Amino acid sequence: MTRPIDWGAIFVPESPLFEIVLRGTIMYIVLFLALRFLMKRNTGQIGVADLMVIVLVSEVSQTALVGEAKSVTEAALSVGVILFWSFVVNWVSFHVPALSTLTAAAPLTLVEHGRLNRQNMRRELITYDELVSQMRLHGIEDIAQVRCARLEGDGSFSFLRVEDNGEQTETPEKRKAT
């Protein structure tokens, strides 16, 4: 014998809507700050905010799909709050350039004129072997060929090289950090 569908349990939230908005806002801020300041080199080509939105939306959606959420309405509202804050952060970063430094990390110099900046490498936990591996991926064999190497805000490495004629050129593409 099958039970009738409880439409009230599916659509009527058991938690106050403001609590759902507050929880979504708090989690967005906490995860954004954690990913922005702790995981720069691990995010690769995906922006921190994009990665966070994917993780949060999938987690919130998953709870609704397996029945852990009290109602579909609560899960949908949580997803809406996360998407709202993602839009707000992107909008503010675009329209207020001074605040964009809060949402995107500045490039960090790792090599300048063929010399390692060990302090910056230590700060980002980048070993010499990792840097050399990235140099090889960019077609650079010797650190003396590097005019400037940077860890970009999105976690990728970029290199400017010194050519035989003394001019600097940018490597053809940035590659994902590993």
C-alpha cells in the first residue's frame, strides 16, 4: 500500500524564511573568505567565487533531492540566496574597481630577473620543483630565461621570458596550477 503524497511537507517550509536567508548568507561569506585567502593556487582556471557557487549550489540542491531538507521551498530559497550573493559580489567587483582587490587576489611575483622570490614562494607553499615544472610546461628550460614569473590571482602561473636579443616576451598561454 502506498502512502499519499504530503504536498505540505514538500512545499511548506518548516524553518523561518529569514533563517534560511541568514544561513545562506553566512555560509557564502565564510566559504568565500576561506577560498579567497587560503586556496588561491588550488583553484586553477575557475574563479574562487565560481568554485564556491558550484560547491554550495550542489550541496544545497543535494539535500533537497535526497530529502534532508525540510522542503523544496527551503532548498530553492537557499540556492537563490547563494546565487544572489554571487551576483552581488561580481557586480560590485565590476562597478567598484577599488573593491575588486577583496574579491580577486593580486598576482604574486615568484621570479624576477632570473632570481627566486623565496619569501613569496614560501607564503604560497610553492616548491622550487613545482616552479620548475611550470616553467617546463611553458617551454622554459632555465630560470635565467625568466624575466618575471607570477602566480596569478586565479591560481595559474604566467611567465615573461628574456629572449636572446634581450627583449621580453610573454609565454604563449597561462596554464593551470597543480
